[in-house]
Amino acid sequence: GEEKKLTVLVTYACPQCPLVAQLAMRFAMAGEKVRVDVIDIFEFPEVKEDFPVLISTPKVFVGSRTLTGSRGGNEASLLELIKTKEVTE
């Protein structure tokens, strides 16, 4: 299958963010054909222009699909997002 690109948007003050970033990285390391970009939106505020309005972090994007908050830290939710057939850039 196609490589999936996950973008995980985080902030330094977010208690859920490290867990979600680690989980996304685990999928990438497990050979799931997943590329992960973890971006701190305070360090790189310009990324907000590329994504829908941010109300809370963490946010995980795969193509046009999104997981927000604790759902991003749920292994089943994240795996379902990765396994979708949608083609991503």
C-alpha cells in the first residue's frame, strides 16, 4: 500500500501530546508504511496555515481525516486512521 503521512500537531503545555506523538512514532517504527511529522505549533506557528483551525492539541492529520485530543492517543482510533484507503500526498 501507499505510505501514509501522519502530521501530529502538539504544544509544549499539552499533557496528552507526548503520548500521542509516541504512539504515532511506534506505528512508523513498526513498519506500517507510515511517515510521522511531529510539529510544535508554538515553535512553528506558520504550520497553522496548512491545517484546519486549531482549537485544541494534540491533533493528528492523515489526508483530510483528523483525530483530536485523547482520541489521537487511542491506539485503535489511530490505527483506523492509518489504515484508511484514502490516498495522501
